[in-house]
Amino acid sequence: MRRWAWWQAGVCLGIVSWLSIVICRPISVSSGYGYIDALLLRIFRIPWGEVNPYLSRYQRIDFWLIGVLLGLVVAGALPVRVEGGKTTDTLKKKHSRLQAVVGGVVMLAGARLAGGCTSGHLIGGLALLSVSGIVFAIGVFIGGIPVARWLTGQHRGRKR
């Protein structure tokens, strides 16, 4: 399978972001987990406002956003299936999978504390030319580049 050039992925992301704004609202992922919680509480007939006041904002279920979350899972698994089950050596290790799950939970908790996820703040915020989205994008790159270099060992002049 051929990898996309950075500009091809950027154009596609821009089109999807624009369509998302025109059709319903800017791209946002982490609030979907709140909708899933509210849906599960509704299915099991648990009064959600009493369980957690935070969930009271999810009275109306956005099923399209739950569909986006399920689509993300499928999109993450699809390349592995298309490539015949080939995965990187990193993903084959059990501790790497556990680290990925723990990292995802920590990121989700952080996203909810911040009032939105990276896609909502960065992609949606930039698409709307939001000041907070622009400030967040600058902060992501100021903090993200050095951390990525440190995690990959590039800060010592070697690659992992």
C-alpha cells in the first residue's frame, strides 16, 4: 500500500473538516464518549444527572458522533487487515498494547478536563479561525516537537 504525501492527507483533512462544519458541526471526538456514557446509562435506566452532573449536558444523544467513534476504531483496524495482518514489531508486544490503552485513557481524561480533544481544539478550531484553536495549535507544536524528539531518542542524535 502506498503512503500518502503530507499535502494529500492535509487536503483530505481540510475537505472533511469543511464538510463537517457545513453538515453538522466542527470535528470533535472526545465528547462522543460522554454521549456513549449517557446512552449506556439510559439503556440501563440509571438517572445520569444523579450519577454525574457532568453527564447532564448529554440529554440529547448525537448518534452521528458515536458513529464517528466506531469509524475510528474500524479505520484503525482496517490497514492491518488490508496488509494481511502485518503489524509493526512495537504493536506485537503486549506491554505496548497496554501502554497504548493507558495512554488513550489518560489522553481522553485530559481532553475532557480541557473541554475538548485535539481534533476539536486543533482541527476544528483552526478551521473556524478560533483564537483558542490557534493558540492551542502553537502550544501543541512548541511542546510536541521536543517531546517527540525526546521519546524517539533524537535529542541524543540517534534514532530509535
